[in-house]
Amino acid sequence: MQTSPQIASLFYGYLGSDGVWQAQHVGWVDASNLAGGAAAGCVLAGVGTLPAAGLMLFDIGVDAYVIVRRIFYQWVYGRGLYINELMAKKFSLLGCVGMLITVTLQSRERRKSTPGLLNQAEERSARVSLALLFGRLMMSVLFLYVGLSELHRLLFQPYTPYLPGDGHDVVWPKAVELLLAVPFTLGFKMEAVTKLLAASLVLEAFYAWSWWRMSGDPNAFSQHRRAIHYREHFMTNVATAGGLLLLVKLGGGRYTVDELVKKKD
């Protein structure tokens, strides 16, 4: 709501209308974001969870499309292949909402299932495992890409484009998440690794992206814009941690190293 000049103007006095990210705002993208926010509220309240989660998935898909389109055009116009940390986090949310839908469907199917229908149970198990694999790979994009690119920037580039003390320059979360990314991607020691990743993301959110502790004039354009950016990082971190906890509940599924080890035993 704050980043859309048209919507912010409707709430003049309550929302700042100067925190606009793009010079040209796209109406249908703003509408998708508003619908996604309303859907998240429905999921939180437990009202129409499945259709609301589907709408959230559509909204995140719209964000992913906008990001990929921007990356593509920057590359086409010779500005290089630029993917930042927040872009990668958006892709991880696709996996999180995908797992939320999986949990909801699995719960419904269990309530409807009839004892003795083993073939149907096998088919459901295969579908759930594929959904879990998709979710895990989407989140792996975040941990692997951000870990490698950001650590390379912090360790080997002499200058930072950010202000002193900026959350982008905090090293330890990226190092921890990169260290855990490989076993997470492979599905090795899933429960322990997933819990550690969730804890790391929440700690990073409060340590690096606590927008309410930012110093400076909150009414300044640059500070207002920076606060919106920090808040988006914070919320995305917490949401991804929630998706990881869903993965703990569901387990890794068939397509993991843990499952292969079990079969050999």
C-alpha cells in the first residue's frame, strides 16, 4: 500500500506516498499485492485456507514474474545479470506457500481417506514428495545464491554500496545459511538442518532488518524508502522461516538423502 502512489494517496495522512520503488507503477501488480495481503489474513484466521493460499501463490508468482522480467531486460540492455538478495527471497516464498498448500491438501485427504486404499495412499505420497522437493529447491535458491554472491561481495570487494551498519553487510547469517544450504538441498539430516535454518533466518531478521531501530530522520525520502526495504526483508525472512517449520512438520519426502539411507538400511 505504501509503495503505490495511487493507493497511498487514498490514505493521505496515514501512509507516506513518497516511498515509491518504481517510477511507473503497474495497476494489476498493485492489485495482486493487495489481494495477496488479504489472502494472507484469511490464512492467518483459518478462513478459506486453500483458496487463500492459492491466491497468495499467484501473488508471489506475479512478483517473481516482475523480477524475472526486470532481470531479463537489464541483461538485454547490457547492464549485466543483476539478482539481489531480496529477489532470491521472493523465489523462496514460492516454495513456502507451495508447502502450505501441500499441508492443507494432505490434511483434507487424510480426513477423507478410506482404510485399505493403498494405491491411492501411494499416489498421494508421490505427489506430496514432489511438492516438498519443489518447495525445498525454491528455498535452496535463496540460501545458495545469497550465500555465495553476498559472501563474495563482502569478502573480496573493497567497497560496499551501503551505509555503515547496513543489514546487507552483516556476514554471519549468510555464512551460516550457506553452510547449511548443501545438506538442505540434498535432504540430509533434514529435521535438524531445517530447524537451524529457520532459527538463523529469524535471528537475522531481528539483528539485521529491524526497521524500527533505524537511525536518522524518518520523514526523509531516503530513510522512508530504506525502512520499507528493511521491512520487506524482515517479513520475508520470517515467512521463509515459517515455511521451513512446515517442512519440519511434513518431513523431507521420498526425494532426500535421508530417505535413500533408510532404504539401504
